[in-house]
Amino acid sequence: MRSSALGVTAGLIGWFILVEIVSGILQGYYVPLFSDIVVHLGIRDADVNWFEAAQLLLSALVVPVLAKLGDMYGHKRILLIAAVLTAAATWWLAFAGSFWAFLIAWALQGFYVVWLPLEIALIFERGRRQNRGVSLTRRAAGLLVVGLQAGAILGALAAGRIFTATGGDMTLTLVVPAIAATLVAAVIWLGVPESSPEPGRRLDSRGFVILAVALLLVTSSLTFLRLNGPEVFWVWLLLAAGIAGFVVFALFELRQPDPAVDIRVLARPEMWPVQATALLVGISLLGAQGPLSTYAGTDPSLGYGLGLDATERSNIIGVYLVSLIVGAVLFAVTSRRASPRLVLIGAALLVGIGYTLFLPFHRELWQVLVNLCIAGLGSGALVGAMPAAAAAAAPRGQTGVASALTNTTKTIGGTFSSAVFGVVLAAGAGIVASETAASLGGYLTVWAVCAAGGFLSAVLLLVVPKVAFADDAETRAAVSPTV
């Protein structure tokens, strides 16, 4: 890397693009192999749901803690630890021969979720030294999302081919992402410089315990809601207890001199709409992909559905991922010339418009692809923008936690919508010609909720001050009081 500050930052972004490519590979590689993994482990198809649930639970619990530790002790140090843990878990996956071993390893692999927030914090701290941390982070975040989605496509395309090339040897097939994760740890160790943590910080362990319990209760209740249905009363008791836990957490944090999460910072007009938007984005980004796949595979003789096979359905997901990449690139480019706030509002509107178009136009493949591309452009821009916008709105020394919280709220939004959508679609099964297909009304409800999330995000972002997310607001964010 060149000795200039600009060269250091550009080189840093280049290293992180490599890291995010591997993150995308980890997220896309295993999905095409799930049917073969079921056979390999001797389990049922329904047991695969527990893999996702376990990883979501762990990521929701550890991401805020690791991000705070990054703010305290250096973001590179914690990023390297998270990469080593991810690599170790990925190697364990390759050689796990039982359901429980695979489940634990799969959950521990979820440490990769903290990579992006820590990368954003590192880039922002580097850019802040040049008085352009906000604009640099916006553009870099878009490029990182491009790397992430490109990696997901690469992983999804490579998995089946590698499995075939190895003669159906699952262990050899799963060694490939383990090697990639190991190389990422080496890249971080050798190529990434350390940030300058704020002195005198401490870990609010009691606050994080309360937050962890609240997150565990909420995410587990939503997972069990999806698995067991709404008629199980204890699921609602778990959800109520989790909400009460968040209230207790907020009251406790307001009394702490160095809180785990600064509630007063979250209440700022440039911060809370960003976190709320991340939650709403999670609804369509994480919760709507399952319904999309099942709708695409539904027999059109029922009067709806596309009747596509597995390969054709994967092509639809591939088109959607490409639209996310294009959206992230467009955000990185347009935010240089236009107000970042207006770009974010426009992106949220695209999500709302794309899913609204599903309501009248869903009978033909080209209609579904057009709708998905419109929504994907908006989603790609928002995915890249949210961590960067949160970092821009955070005071000095809290960029890691602020960026990480966008991931936590996005995960909660996705978990909530997955549970609700599962219940909505299951409620319609059996009242149509097929005993397994969901009703058209169920799918219309899913698309309507996703559309409402996009439009509501646009409204919330109107609350953000016009000067937010710009370099001239950086100094004010850095010196704003946090007590």
C-alpha cells in the first residue's frame, strides 16, 4: 500500500472486499447442499431449520459485545478473533458427523456476522483522520456489499459443482469454505492496520447480560413461533418477557456512565430512524426469500405460482442478488453527488414500490423478475448504507457498536417476519387445491407487509436532519455529549 493516507485507506478497503467475498461464500455455499447435508447427517429436512435458528441466536447475542470490545481494544484485534473463531467453526463443520456437532459448529460459524460492522468502524476511523470519514465510509460500504453479494453468488454456484467433482464426498466439499475462512484470518492479520481505541472505556458486563437475555428471549420466541405456530401459549410468554427485558435494559443503561449501548445516542434524530430502517429492511431482505422460493415453485394450475424447478428458482435468486449488487454500486456513486439522506429515502421507496407491484403483477415470470429487481436496487443501497449511516451518526468511540446494532435490528426484523410469514402461509395451506401450497392471500399478505416496510422506512428517514451523513456533520457528531 502507498504511504499516503489515501493509499492506506484504499488498500484497507481492498482487503475488506476480499474479506466480504469470503463472508458471502460462507452465506451462499451451504444452501444448495442442504439436501445432501440432510442425507450426510441422517436427519430430516425439517431439522435444517435449527441451523438457521442457532446461528441467528448466536449472532444476535455476540455481535453487540464484540463490537463494543472493538471500540475498547481495537477493531482489528476483535475482527481477527472473530475470523479465527469462524475459521475454526468452519473446519469443524467439514468433519462434523452428527447433527449436534454440526449444529454447534454452524452456530459458532455465525461470528462472521460481526465482520462488516468492524470493517465499517475501521474504515470510518481511518477516514476521520482525513476529515472525510462519512463520505469515504458511504462509498466503501457500497463496495463491501458488492463483495458480499458477489461472494454469495460465487459460493452458491461453486458448491454443487465441487460436490459433483469430489464424487459426492461431503467432507472434501465442506473443506473448501474452511480454507477460504482460514485465508481471511491471514489477510486480516497481515494486511489490516489497527484503529485507535478510546482510552478509559469499560465493558458494561451487566448491561450486556440483560441485553443478551432480552435478545435470546425475543429471537427464540420468534423461532418457536415459526416452528410451532401461534397456538402455543408459551411462545407469546417468551416474546412478552423479551420485550420487558428490553425495557429493563434501556432503564439500566440510562444510569450507566459508560453504557453497553448509549440509549441517548440511539434517541438522536439521525440515529433512531437508521436503526428502525435496518429492522424494516430485514423484513423483506431476510424474511421474504423463503416465500418467494415457494411461490416460484407453486403449481400454476392453482391459479397462481410459476411452477419452476429448483434450478430455475435459484436463477431468480441469482437475479435478485445481482440487483442488490447494482443497488449498492449506485448508492456508492450517487451519494457523492446527491444528498445521502435523499438517496436513502429513494432507496426505501424502491423497496416499497417493488413489493407493491407484486400485488397486481405476479402471474408471469418477467413480472416477478421486474418487481424483484426494483426492490433489489433499493435493498442493495440500504444494506450498504445502514452501517455507514449509523457510524456517521455515532460519537467518537462508539462507531463499532452503532454499526453492529444495524445488523442486530436487521436480524430481529428478519426473524420476526420469517415467523409471521410462516404462520400466514401455513394458515392458508389446505384451503386451496393443494394440501401443501399456501393460499394466494397468504402471499399477497407477505408482499403487502414488505411494501409497507419500505414505505415506512422512507417516512422515518424524512425525520433525519438534512445535514446528516455528510462530512460537514462529522465534527458535530464527534463532540456531541453522550450523557
